[in-house]
Amino acid sequence: MSFKRLDPEDFIVSSDSIVSTAWSTGAPTLSAVFTSSAQENGASGKFYLEVYQEATSSVNSAVQFNVAYCDAIGSGSALYNPLIPGKSPSSTNYGQYRTMILEDENSSFIFGDGTNAITSSMFWAISVERACYKEAFFPGSLNLTLSGSGNAIKLTDNSATQNVETFIGATRVYQLISGSNGTPYSGSATGYVENSGSYGLVFPDLGTILINPYAVSQSIGLFPSQSYNALGRNERRLFQAISGSGAAPICSFQLNSEETVTSDYVFVRARNSEFNYSENPSFISGSTGEVIYDNFINHPQTYVTTVGLYNDTNELLAVAKLSRPLLKDFTKESLMRIKLDF
């Protein structure tokens, strides 16, 4: 074993963006969706509905996204206490998304921009499972079909036409529009609904999509129940629109994830005069410390198989194994590149 101190120029940091499918099926389009009656009728079902790619009876079943209904005044779900108005799971949901996105309890959600924008105190929220979307949605990959009242509409983000990235607070945001692959349909400049703003908001870094009820109601007649009871099942209303308006389990929800992988490259150089001798007992006599074979004194040969990276206190931090032994002698120099991903 031989040691060599690395120089600052031996280290290079590189970042690469990796795009992959979001769903655990491995396909870019989620074509079947299922729910769990146990979850829907349980305590968490008052707040959101879990959506799976397979029936929960399957060992491969896994949550792909959640659907929640949010209302600032608490309508659309049963009140916690009938004597206290406005406090229900839907108002709790609204407060959570407002805190996470707007970062101000006095602000409201605005769908659309410019003159064609509306402020809404209610919306549906689709939260993609963290393990699925990884770091963020890949802009332009979102294609979501909603069905209802005999009609269907295909929605996407407006990343292809948004020249400058827009933020709400510190959160990147796109408008949800009618179109595909980040572009509005021909004949529509924005993909918005007249007098109702955009179809929603897309927050790629949060894995969240907000659906504007006023816009989708004009296209497919989908509007949440605003009664103060548990029978409205607003989460299920949106689920049925995603799953084909009751034709479950068929759906069309396409999405890719994007992840930045940072790699630290370490270049280990073995010059012609270095690493030509070994402390292996087959090379050096354990009793005398002499080279066993005379021809190895002036013409040694070693084989490099492993590179260990140590800190200044001689603690082993990482080990790199070569794919095959590398012959080293006074006539050869080697350059080994080690890639550390984190």
C-alpha cells in the first residue's frame, strides 16, 4: 500500500440533470388508478384521497399521488364542531397549502395573470408522492386528462411559452392550461378560460398541482360540493374526473421527474516513478524487509486493483475498485478517474 496527497486541481465537481418517468410503473403515463376504501373511510380520508397504480390487494400497489380539496371557509367537508363555523378538513387543507406556498396567511391564490386572472378561496390539490417526482416535475412533461359531463379536457403546464420563470415567494410556478407538452392548443393564446383564469397552478419543485374549479366547471361541468357535510366527497369527484368520469380504472396522467445529480470527480495520477513497489509479502520479505527477487529492484512490476480515499487523520472515506488489475512499472503512468455521486 502506498499513499499520495491529492492536490486541489485533482478535484472537479459536476452537476447533471437526469429525467426519468415519475410513476412506479416505469411508464411515462399512468393509465390505471385505484383507491383504498379503508383509507377513504378512515381518519385520513377526511382530508385527502390516496391514489394507487394497482389495487391495494396487490403486493406491488403503491401510492402515486394524493387528492385533496381545499376551501378557506371550510365548505365541502363536515365541520369539526357544528358550533364552530368555518373549521373543517377543507379549511385545514387550505391553510396548509397557503402556508407552504404563499407563506402569508393573509394572501389568496390567484389563477391566471394579467387581466384574465381570478382570485379563488377554493381549489383541488394533487400532490405527487415524493419518491415519484424526486426533485421536481420536468417542465412540459405534464399531460393530465379530466373528464366529466360527456366532455374531456387535456391540461398541461405553460412552460414552453413562459419565457421567464415565475415565482410565488420562493416557489417556482407555472400556469395549468389546456394543451399538451407545455404548449396551449392552437387557436388559444394562453390556454386560459375566459373570465375564469387558468385551469390551475403547477409547482414543479413541490410536486403539487392546484386545480381551479371555476375554469374546469366551464369545460367539463366539474364543480365541488360546498355543503358542510362529509357526503360531498370532493376528493372523489376529482378522482373520478381523472379516472374517466366513473370509468375507473382508466386514466391518462403523464408526468416525468427531473433530478440534479452532483458528482465529485477525483483524478488519481500514478506517475512513472510512483507505486512501482508493493508491501505484499510476495514482494518484500517480512523478516528482513528486502525485495525478494533481485530483478524487482530495478525492474519492479505491480498491479493496481484498488484506490482508497483517506482524510487527513488517515480515516478511509471511500474505496474504488478497478474493473481489472492495472499493470504498473517505471515505463508506465496511469490516470484513474473516480466518480462520487451524492
